[in-house]
Amino acid sequence: MYQRKKDSFRRVFSLLLCALTVLLLAVPAAASADETDGQPLTVGVPVNRCPLFYLDEDSGEIQGIGVELMRNVAEKAGYTATFRVIQEETLKQALDADTYDVIMPFGSAITSASGQQSIVTENLMQTPFAFVTRENSTLPPMDRLRVGMLRSLGGAIETLHQLFPGMEIMEYDTMAESVKALRRGEVDALLHNSYIWSYVLQKPSYQDLAVQPSKVFSMDFRVGTLDTPKGRSIVQRLNEGVAALDDIQRQAIILDYTSRRLYRYDISDYLYQYGLVLLLGVLLFVALIVIAVQQIRDLRREQEEKLRQMMDHDPLTGVLSMNGFRKRVEELLHEHPEAPYLLFYSNIRDFKFINDSLGRAAGDELLRFWAQRAMDTLSDKEAMGRIAADHFVTLRYSGGEEQICRDERNVVEPVNQFFLRQGKENRVQICSGVYVLTPEDFKNIDVDRMLDMALVAEKRALESRQSSFEFYNPEQWDRGKRIANIVNYLPAALDSGDIQVWYQPQVNYNTGRVIGAEALCRWDHSKLGWLQPAGFIATLEEAGLIYDLDRFVWERVCQDLHRWNEQGQRKTVSVNVSRDDIREERDIPEVFHHLIETYSLTADQLHIEITESAYAENPELLISTTQQLQALGFQVEMDDFGSGYSSLHMLKEVPVNRIKLDLHFLTSSGDPEKSRIIVSAMIQMVNELGLELIAEGVETTEQADFLQSKGGGEMQGYLFYKPMPVNEFEKVDGFFHIEPSAK
């Protein structure tokens, strides 16, 4: 029995010994496994880039596409990733912190804030970047684009600078600041990751923003750390995880987060989306109160009558309002289709001065007096209305000179002396435009059209300062419509391509070579048809819009020159500068310098033509401008020399390079021999001054031979080439050809 107990004890002891041995052997193995599997890895990430990285409001955990991808990569690399919010302002600063093992996201390796090099993993995914603009906005060219970006996107900003050196990039701390800048027009577009745009643009108040359809570029999405032995070891292991990451799994993660509606409304969003409903509710409540107060039927009728009176009558003078006058004129013309009516459009010259000097009350008193005196002379078949301020309109029977004298005596003269009779030294002058109604006006009644015609005449009276009234001139009306069609359509024509830049080649008659071209423009107007420059240049100068057209031509010429340079065809083009372009507030030399810098041109490829009349009008500014252009390497030409504005004194004062001789003397009427003598003298004078010369308007071989015999070999004109579209100009070879009919 004792022996059996002893054997049992031995067996138990053996089992315990075996178990202890196994346990001791397992501990190192487990320790070894802990060293390679599930090793902790602290990952620093920003949390303001939803859906790439963000803090979940419910759990408080860091989530997003980048988190999910990194967690999978780390697991496959034998790490257990722990994510921590980056507290530093930039990723460069975060690289220097000991808080994190690795940082993300990086597009490529960068230098830390302290100047240390970094190392990055293989790409986890591609993140496309796209522009966001106001809806229906058109982006300017990339080299002129002003882009807003978040300051935290340092890597993307550096990449963009490398891709588009001419682009202007402005940095902002928050998305809200950048959106405000876009709406204020400080930038043309905002640039960010397309995945982030899918989240940001869910904000209701950003409904006026739209993603441009084409992406700008894509950036890699990598993990980075300092380039140290430890850092290289981590990156090497993470690269194994990246290589093991399945593309289907990667796309599933991206799709999962981009398809979620992660954006959560705050109070401002609810106010923005439902504010109109709340406002309508308040207005409805107020309306119910008003309706309840206004239950008495008589009071309601009284209010309606007052409203009608306010719509049809002027509260200050008691005459008809514009609306009431229009209706009354239509009634009278229907009732009296044979009446000889006149339509007057009248106002007081310098009425604003009266208000400023004597006070608004005095001005109102004058208007009431004028209206009362005029109404006293009208019958029930006539009407008077006040459009605004001191502008009155009157429909009158045509009573001939007797009526004009009566009106002058009973209305005009008392109004003129209104303040004089009060002992004030202010004489009033009424200016009127008169339109005589035609039979067509009674058939197709258009009161606004008739008023427009009377207004044209009234403006003539204001401008002339010699007469208190003018009758409408149909020719001036047609001219006014043409000016409006040109001025109002210019912006749309520049955008649509209706205005085209044409080129007229310039030749050397001695060598037979094409030496350059002059840039001209043609306008295919939607209403007026094809317009020559003479048909719209003067109009745009009068309207102060010629600079807009000239800038368009200069830009297009530089674009063409750049394209030809790329094709190995170096050309020289002369462009026109209007006298209205050269002002002190416009730095014309800097404008041209910027253009050649933008399009990689040399200054000698642009010849600047300034008309001769400009030198005579403002010589000091023109001389300064010319000197600055020449200092930048541009060739400056005096255009239209000899066209009638010649100032020989300017040739001594202004440092031009070339004279462009207008053949006015050879083509106009007069003594042909005297014309030849004058032209010969001009050519000799220009040559002796050491200036270059080119003659424009050459139409016959006789003219060309004469110019050549006098030393003027460079020419331009229909004898050689007419102005032509750019596609035809590009077919012109290096030598000119004269049509047989021109010889």
C-alpha cells in the first residue's frame, strides 16, 4: 500500500515538472512574439479633415478614411496603431515632437521645422485635389489664378508652387475664412482634397459653391517620420503592410466614408435652411393681426384709394407719377387719335446745386411751384407727370408759336425768376426736349419709346447751353442706339469671341520679305454685323472703354506669339496703344512687361504704336511712358504721322524708334506734285533723324516704287496684304506676292 502511494506521488511530481518546463519554454516564445506582433505604434493625425480624419462626436474617437487605412496597414505590418490628435500647427512641427512614432498624411518627404529630413512610406491611396468656385464662375488662366488654401496644407502648397509658378496662393487658418475670401473676390477659387470637399459642401450655406469638373492634380497619401534608424525600420515594416493592403479593401473604405452623411448641422445651419420659414411664419402672424385690425369695410376702401393715388400721383407735387402718366397718355392717344400732340421731357439745369446751396426744402418748394404753374395751363386733354427729382414730362397740344410764347410767359419765366423774386441770386433754367408725335405713335402706342426720344433732345439742350429746348433729331436717336449696342455688347463680345484679332503683314519692298505684322481687330456684332475698327473704336474711346478692348488685343497677340515661338516661328507684331490708354493711374510699361514675362516673349517681338495725336495732347506723360517702354527693350512707333495732327516739335522731344508714315498726302485730293514733295521731305527728315520708317496704306506699285526711290523700303498696305484672320496669317510665307491686278 505504501508503495502504491509512493508511485502515485512520483507520477504527480513528473506531471508538475513537465508542466513547469512547458511554461518556462513558452515564456520566451511569448516574449518573442510580443516583440514582433502587436507592437504599439502612435500615429499623429489632424482631425479637421473630415472624412479623412475627424473626431466622432458620439464616441470621441478619431475616425476617417486615413485612420481605417492606417489601422489595416499597421495590423498587416505587425503593429497596433494608436491615433493621437496633432497639437502642433503644422506637420513640419509635428515631425520634431517625441509624442508620435509617425505622422500622416504626407504627399512626399519634407524637411521638419528644425531642418531634419523625413522619410515616408509607399502610397496608401491617391487623393485628388479640385477647385471650388462660386456657381457659374469662370476660372482665369492658371498663371493668373488667385487660389485660397488652408495653411495646414503645407505640402500641397509646395506642390502647387512647383506646378504653377505664376499662380498666386493665399493661405487661411480655417475653411470659413477661405470661403469668405472667395465671396469677397479676394481669390478666384479654393483648392482642397476632393474627399474633403464632399464633406464641406454639405453645409447649407455653401450651396453657392461648386466643384470644378476637372481635378487639378492628385497627391499621394503617405505616412512619414524622421529619417533615423528607428524611423527607417518603422517605414520598412509599414511598406510591407501597404503592399499587403488589398485594392478592393482600400476602395471599400473610401466608398464607405464618402457615402456617409457625416456633416452635422449646427444652429447657424438650421437658421440658414429654415430661417425663411420662420420669417414667413412671423410675417404671416403679423398679417393676421393687420387683417384683424382692418375689419371695417370703409377703412379698407379708404386705404385702397390712397394706395391707388400713391401709385398714380406724385406725393410732393400732386402731378401724375410715371405710372399714372403712362396710363393717362395711352388713354388720351386712344381718345384723340388725330390730335397734334407734343411730348416734353424737362428738367432744371444744375438742380443738385440748388439743393446743396439753398437746401432740399427750397428745392421742393421750387418743384411744387413749377408743377402748379404748368398744371394751370393744361386742359383735360393734356397731362403732366414727375418721373424723379426735377424731371417732368408733359403731353401738350401743339399750339404753334403762340402757345410757346404763352408757356414761356406763364410757366418758364416765373420758374426762372422764382428765387430772384425772393431776393436770392439764383436764376433757374428749365431745359426741355420736345418730341413731335407721328401717326405711327397713335397706331402702336409706346410711351417709353416716345419719352426716350424726348430725352435725347433734352440732353442736347443741356449740352448746348445755348437753347432752353431742342426738338428730337432722328439721326441722333439712331446714333444713340448704335453707341448703346457697341458699348453694352463689348463685355459679352470679348468673352464670346465675337471680337477677333486680325493681322496685316508688313513687308520690306527692297528684299521682298515679310518683316512683321500689325494687330488689328474685327467685330462680328450680333446686331450690327461685321464692324471695321472705324465703326467702334471712336465710340469706345468716348465711352472710356477702349482700354478694355486694347488689353484684350494685347493679351491675344502675346498668346499667338508664344504659340508661334513654341512652333519655332519667331514673329514681330505691332500693337496699338490708344491715347486714352495712357493715364497716370495705368502703368502701361508695367502692363507690357508683365505680358512678355507671362508668355515668355522678348521685348523686341512687340512694337508699341502710339498715335501721333496722343503726343500732341499730353506730351509730358507720353514722353515719360515712351522712355520707360524703351528702357524695358520695347520698340516704340509714332503712328499716323502726317495724318493732320503733326507736331514736328514732338520729333525732337519724344524718343521714338520708328515713324509710321500715313500716305494721306499721296491719296487725298490736291496737287499730286506737292504731295510727293511733302512725302519726300518727310522721308528725308526721318532718315536724317536716325529713325526707322514704315509707310502704311500702300495700295499701288506706283506708290511703292516712289517710296522705295526716296529711301522708304518698309511698307504695309492692300498692295501686299489685307488684314486677315490668324489662321490665314499663319499661312503667309516669308516673301510677299503682289496680285497682277495691283501692278
